[in-house]
Amino acid sequence: MTSGRPEAAPHQRGGKSGIRIAAVVLLLGAAIILYDAISISERGGLAPGEPGFFPMAVGVGLVVVSLLFLLRTTLMQDKALFVYAAEEQSETHWNTVWLVIAALVAYAFVLQPVGYIVSTSLFFVGIAWVAGSRRWIRDIIVAVLFSAAIYFGFTELLGVRLPAGILQGVL
Amino acid sequence: MEVFADLASGFANALSLQYLLFAAIGVTIGTLVGVLPGIGPAMALALLLPLTYGFDPTGALIIFAGIYYGSLYGGAITSILLNTPGEAGSVATAIDGYPMAKAGRAGPALATAVMGSFAAGIISTLGLTLLAPAVANLAKSFQATDYFALMVLAFVSVTALVGTSIIRGLVSLFLGLFIGLIGLDFLTGQQRFTFGAPELLGGIDIVIVVIGLFAIGEALYGLARLQFAKVEEVKFEGRIWLNKAERRRVWKPWIRGGFLGFIFGSMPTGGSEVPTFLSYNLEKRLSKHPHEFGKGAIEGIAGPEAANNASFSGVMVPLLTLGIPTSATAAIILSAFQIYNIQPGPQLFENSPDLVWTLIASLFIGNIMLLIINLPLVKVWVRILDIPKPLLFTGILVFGTLGVYSLSGSVLEVIIVYVIGIVGFFMRLYDFPVAPAVLGSILGPMMETQFRRALAISQGDFSVFFTRPLTLVLLLLALAVLVLPTLLPRVLPRRTATDAGTTT
Amino acid sequence: MMISTRGSKKQRTYTALAAVAAGLLALTGCGGNGGGGGGGGGTAEEYPSASIEIMAPADPGGGYDQTARSIARALTEGGVIETGADVYNVPGGSGTIGLTQFVQNSGDPHQLMVIGKILVGAIQQTDSQVTLENTTPIARLTAEYDAIVVPADSEYQTLEQLMEAFKADPGSIAWGGGSVGGVDQILVAQLADAVGVEVADLNYIPYSGGGELTPAILSGDVEAAASGLAEFQDQIDAGEMRLLAVSSEKPIEGVDAPTIIDAGYDVSIANWRGLVAPPEISDEQREAVIGMIEEMAGTQQWQETLESNNWDDYLLTGDEFSEYIQSEDKTITQTLTNLGIIE
């Protein structure tokens, strides 16, 4: 395709590099999967009736489509996709993304030791802040009521166990 | 006919004011619980099962039917309004439901979902009433090769989900297939793609895939755009009723979806996911406006929602006639039966006809209640959109986490759902379709198991796939579905072109 | 699903009475904290001083789950304990996820877990770091037996005819049964052994349970099948399947089929289930738990449960149960190795 055409807007280049990174990450992931598929095949056999056949097919397939995708972002460029990605990226506030991801991971790890109500309240207020909400009082009230309602609704009415954590003995 | 006399006696049992009230309560609770992401019909039933312990069997079954239909519809509400389906059965609804809501047509979208559910529920329950024994016999004659061929047919039939770019669609599909392979190999017990984590031995639940790709991915996507206020406001234009054009477009999908859902639901590979995708694809193929699909075509909601609802009556066929639970929901209903010391199976219709006909009557009642309760509530549900965006997205993250945690009690699975959610976010950013991943992780394992089972039974002889008539017919159908859409346009337009040429 | 369903209405009242404080001890089970809650330290006389928490290491609805709920019901409704009993489910890893979580309740005699024959094999199969040696065996309680069935239109009228055909051409008989490495496959492997067929030549097709297996038998996909008698009972009664033999040692009352032993092959197998307590509980506490379970096994509620579920009373407690687990471990490991499932 025509890869020699000069780039128009500067933000379009942002779309390009982001999507290329995605393509490389995808290919790396596919390679790991293929590698594991090979070791499965070695243990289980590769004939159509054996455990290695489908993993191998999926591994090879994934590497092939990942390569094709990488090709579409480099040698045979998909212009429409670049325009789309550039627009999407310019509308994405990356700091928010990383903060939310960090908050999610932290939430998962403190959920059990700290307990459902406290960790969910903190998470809720934190994300609302990251998302740009500055109405502290409202957010804190909503967060505490919301997580307490879920906690009691689920443990008392539905019989699902949620961790009490540091509030154990108080609740 | 004798059937109708039996059914009438069933209605006589179920139609008391008290039971109608039960049905109404069941539908309401079911809808409320179903709205929570991560809590689909099966989970809702499992959670609410203890509530029914105090009731007589008839009352319990009626509440059950109500909860089921309610939670199914609850899933449609979030799919349409927020693009966060709670389980695989409502993924197809989100594809066109969310664009419709974004265009301000949330009212008609929800209305067609609830009315389609009702219409299909009635069709499929009639199917259950009249055809149960015949369909059960069909299911009984299916062998592994036939299942495999059926899966292949389903696979090639849902290519419409792949979307605009074949490469990106295939990436999504292969990712789904990969997720489906994680865990112990069903036929040999060998570990595959478990990377040493015992939590992965049992595989990744499809619910986790759906919550990750949709609820978590969508919330992340929404939050990321919030700073620039680029979240498209979902405005509600105030209309609930379908207009004349819409009415003309939905009734056929309802009926077709109803039949697809019932027939697929009653197969021993049952469940609601496959027929919803098939219905979506069928409607796109048959539609006069295929270009609208993915952008808010009302048929794209009408068909899958009808199929989703109808599959429940379908699932009841093998459950009641053969004692075979073919879906998670059916397994929970089976355990509810066992509380009352009732064993579904070939003798159920003989041993406890009262109960069976009461159950069937309660399915009708549950459907009617769904319509009566939820149609006026459409106006209330669209108020979800008035919740301030930061709180709404945070709420979706919290509920998504809650759904996964209450399903497994495992932090690792929560982390897995977040990872899948992050992948879902980037897929949105770079225009990868999400539905093929869901489909791959559902159909892939089924196809592999049946394929290898068939080979094991035949001791490695591939001819079994070509010597059994039913298998061969299904495989040829699959080939036709795959090849005809590309062949026909090449043959037909040329003919019309030459026709045009000769007439002038 | 982490669902704790209270055994009964009566029990709910108990739980309500025991109020939130006692009820929340339940959470130690999923909090994963090793402390084991406040109820662990009671002396034998006071036992139980808190609600009994029973883990079923599987989804609601299966055999482990039913056993756990039946025990909880017999404990409370049978009047054995006043403190209430809750059941919770930890599915995954064929039960090994639940086991790994359970042993973290070290030293807490109010925590119990349902185990069974399938778990013994699963521990081997999944290379679980935690084994049953990390638990305190309490009691074996129930047994279910497998049935060998063929479709109603099968040419095989007796087990002997089936086994002769199997011996002549092992690959031609596709055997259906439950998951890989489970009781059903072990039974079929032992049958193969008994007629001198190499276990490696066995053509065993696993299914995820009765829901998948039953249609495979009816459609003629498999020639014969082995699985829990209860799963086939209705189909046998309806004349859709023919029952050739049962896997118990003695004939089962009301079942019109010989045992495998009586049919001429020295094979019997019991799909047993029982209870274990966490590690590091004192001998006194262990005796107290055993005493409670023995009393439970004598209640009318429990006996009715056994009858309605067609479970055999298979009570064996304490040291004898520990030895039984060890011998089971040995034979199951041997069979799974022969099958090539474990190395």
C-alpha cells in the first residue's frame, strides 16, 4: 500500500505508535501462547484426537493473525484504522487509565484483609475523584451507604459471603 | 386435545391471587438482581433459591419462573443502557441495543426487548407444551459427530459478529478460543495453559470473560474519556412505544428468535448463548437494512432477546422429559426439584403430572407478569442514565468485581477479570469487535470436546464425520453458509447485469 | 459459588439468635486468615461453642454440596448442636482449591470440610501442594455405588457377555462415565484389569456428569457406561437402559442386578464421602468433633437422608478412617498411574 504519503496531523502519529505497540504486545502474547501450546503438544500429543491439537491450532492461528495485524499497522497500513485510533487516543486521558488500573489492583488485594465495606468505600471515593468528581461529601456518603447496602444485602439476604476484614467483630 | 385439559388443570393450580402475587414478586426481584452486572439468571436463581424454601412446590416454581424471566430482562436493561451485559446471553443484545440507546431510542429498545421476550416466551412455552416428547426424541438421537457438525454450523453462521475488519475479528475470536482452552483437558485431565496456577485448573468461567470484556472494559473506557467530557451523553428522547416502522420490523425477528431459542435450547448442548448469536446473524442476513446493524438496528435486539427468553422453555424439554440439565440454570432448577423430592426424567409426566403442568402454566404466568410489570417500568429504568457519570462507572466496576468475587471467592479471579477488562479497553480503543471473543470461548471448548469424543469413539476413524447422514447434512449446510454469501453475489449480479444489458 | 445457604428455617432462627457476632465467624472461611476466629479455643466440654462451618469443595447441587447440607440439617434439626451450622461452597480445581483454603483454618475445630474418593484422585491429578495428610480426618459417612448399564437395545444381556466382547476387542467397547480420573474411570480400569485387558487399551470417554452421559448412552454413542446408580435409576425404571451390575460388595436391596463380584469379577468400588477437620487441633477437640459427628449419624434426620438419597451408611471414624484414606490413596494412585493420568 501507499506508505510513503506524508502524515497530516501530528496527533495522527500518536494513533500510529499506540496501535503499533498494541500490535507488538499482541504478537508477544501470541508467541507465549504458541510456546506453551508446543509444550502441551509434547506432553499430550499432536494428533487430532489428542490434547495438543487444538492448543496448537489456536497458537498458530493467533500468531498468524497477530502478524497480519502488525503488517496492517506497518507495511500495509490501514489508514481508516489509524484515523480511528488517533481520534480515540486523543480523547483518552491516559493518567486516568493508569490510575484506575492501579486502583483496581489495589482494590483486589485489600478486599480480603481490609474487608468489603471499607475497601469498597475507599475504592469508590478514589475512582470518583480520579474521574473528576470533586463533590467529596456526596461521594463519601454515597460510597459508604452503597458498600454497606451491598454488604448487608448480599450477606444477609442472598447468603453470599463477603469479607468483614478489619470490621470483624464490629459488624 | 388432552394436552390442553392438562394445561388447564395446571392453570387451575397456578392461577390464584396468591400465586399471581408470587409471580409479580419474583419478576421484580429477578429484574433488580439481573440488572447487577455479573449476576445472570443462573446466579440469580442460585442466590434466591433459599428464599423459596418456605413455599409449597407450586409457589416456589412460580417464583422461580418469575425470577428467571425477570433476571433475563434485567440483563437486557444494562446491555441496552450501559453496554454492560451481565452474562453471555445478552451480549448480542448489546451490539445494537447500546447504539440505539445512544441515539436516544432507549425506550423503544427496552420495549422491544420486553415485548419480544414475552412473545417468544409464549411461543416457546407452547412449543414445550405440544412438542416436548418429539423434541426430546430428536435430542436423544444426537451423537457426538452430530454435535460437532452442529457446532461447526453455528460457528460459520455467526460470522456477522466479526465486524468490519476480518483480521481484528479473527484476533478477537482466537483470543476467545485461547481462553476457552485454559484448564484441565476434559478428555485426558492434562493441564493446558494453566501456567502453574491451581485456580486456573477449572478454566475461566464465561461469566468472567463477559464481565471483563464488557462491564470492566466499558467502565474503564468511559472513565478515560470523562476528563475531556467526551462521553457521549445517552439522551432519552422520551418515546417508549414503537412507532409504525419499528413495529413492522420487530415482529418477524421475535417469532424467528422464539423458534431458534426453543430448538437450540432443547438440544443437549443447550443454553441461551448460541441461539442469541445465531438469531442476530439471521436477522442481519434477512434484513433489508443490513448496514444499520451494529449502529442501532432494532431487529438486532428483537431477535436475540426473543431467542434468549425462548431458550429457557427449550432447556426445560430435556430437563423434564429426560432429567438432563443442559445449562447452569437447568442444574439449579434440578436441585430445586430435589428439595421437593421430585426426580425429573422419563417418568415425571406420569408420576407427577400436576407439578409438570403447573410448572408449564407458571411459565406462561411468569411471561405475562414480565410484560405487565416491566413495560410501565421502562420509564423508570432509563433513569439509570441520570446517575452522574463518575458514580455510574465506579458503580459498574464495583458490581463487576462483586459478581466475580461472589462467584469464586478468589482474588486471583478478580485479577483475571481486571486483566480481561484492560484487554477489553484496548480492544475498544483500536476498534476490535468484542463479541467474537465471547463466542470463541463458548463454542471452542464444545466443538473440541465433541470432535475428540467422536474420534475416540470411532477409534480415530475420520469417516464417521461423513458416513452418518445427519452429520453430513449439517456439515454440508455449514459449507453452504460459508460459501454461498461469497459465491451468490458473484453469480447473481452478473446475471442481472446481462439481463439489464439485453433488455435495453 | 460462595453461597452459604442455611440448612432450614429452624436453623435460620438459630443463626438469627446466635446473632451477627457468631454468624460472622463464618467469614474466617473465606477471609483466609489463619487465626481461625475467636471460637477456636473452647475446651472439649464446651464444644461446639460457635456455629459449625462446613465447606463443600464444589458448586451447589453436586454430591459434596448435598452431603454438606444434609450434615448441617441433621446437626441442627436432629438437636445435636444448638449453635447452628452453615454450609459454604468453594468450587474449583476438582476440590483442591477448597482444600487449600480449608487448611488455613488451622486449629479451629468448628471448621469442617466434606471430602470424598474423587478428591483423593484429584489431589494426585492436579499436583496439589496440600494433601489430605494436612487435615485431621474425622469420619467417613456415606457411600454410593456405581452401576454398569447398557442401552435397552444393546446385544449384551449380562455383564459376562459385555466383558467377553470387551476382552475380545477392548477398543470396540467405548465406555462412558464421569470425569477423567474419577470413580467411574477407576472402576472401568479395575474391570479391565480383572479380565486381563491392558488398561492402556481402554477406550474410556469422559462426560461432565449425568446430564451429558445419559443422552450419550441413549443415542448409542457409547456401548456401555459406568456411573452412579442414582443417575441412571429413572432411565432404568423407564426401560431405556439395562442395568447389568452394581459395584457394591453386597447386593443392594430393591435393585434387580447382581454385584460385579457375584457376576464373576472380583471388583467392587464405593464412592464414599466423609468429613475432615483442619490441621493442628488438639486430641480432645478431635474427640469432641468425632463425638458430635457420631451423634449426628445416629439421628433420625440423618437416617432419613441416607434413605431418601440412596446413600449407604458407611460410618468409620478417627484412626480407622485415617488408615482407610491412606489405603485409598495407594490404590487410586496405582490405578491412575496405570491409566497414564499421573506419572
